Amino acid sequence: MAIKTIELLKGSASQEELMEVITAVASDLGDVIDDVNTLQVIPLKGAMTNEVFQINWPTKNDGDLRKVLVRLYGEEIRTFECISKHGQGPRLLARFTTGRVEEFIHARTLSAIDLRDSEISSLVASRMREFHKLHMPGTKKAHIWQRMRNWGW
């Protein structure tokens, strides 16, 4: 859906700030956004603690679309920066007051059947081993149990 302003993101950051960041990201990627009406904003579902949007714009290459992910976040930005810096997820492309722009990775959620596949589960285990070796910034206190209680588990 093309939009005149980034209506979905109102209240999260100034629209001017967000447009500056997206325009800068586009420029870094070799694109130009002359008109905000060329942006497509698609809300994505499934984020546990953030609002997530796929933002697309046409590239210089005859209508190909560039895709990035905009995530409006809480306190986990330092952890994400560390993970991104070590190649353990999407690249961090830019930050703004209440969120970030990151590389869009076209993928699907693994199913239970996928996880029973020994090749896939071995790859997941290998990546998890690498992930758990990272030295993460911030508190080491686990929040998962309280979060699950809050969800009624």
C-alpha cells in the first residue's frame, strides 16, 4: 500500500526523523527516494515485543523493490547491535529515536516437521552454539519466566 505519510508509525518517532533515516538508508544502498508516495509499508505479525513493518521502495533497476525491516523497539537494541555485528542475524542499517531499520531477510518460520529434520536441527544447534558464545552487553538476568507468567503460562 502506498501512503502519503507513514501513518502506521505515528507516535513512535517523528515522521520527519523516520523519513530522514529511510532516505539515508536508501542512499547508502544506492537508491533515491524522491517521493514518500513510492514507499510501501506492510505491517508484519509475529513480533513478541516490537511493532515490525516491511518498507519497500522501487530501486533504480526498472521496478525492482528494495525491502527493509523497520522495528519499533524497547530496550533490546544493545543486544541486537551485538548480534548484528557478529553476523548472527540481519544487518543493522540505521537507528532512530524509537526504533531501527534492519536488513529484510525473506524467510519462513520453521515448523515442527522442519525441526525434526536432522540436517536442519544440526544447523540450528550449530548457530545456537555460536550465538551463546557471544558476550552480550547489559544485564544477565533472564526475563523469560516472568514474561511467560505474564502471558498466563
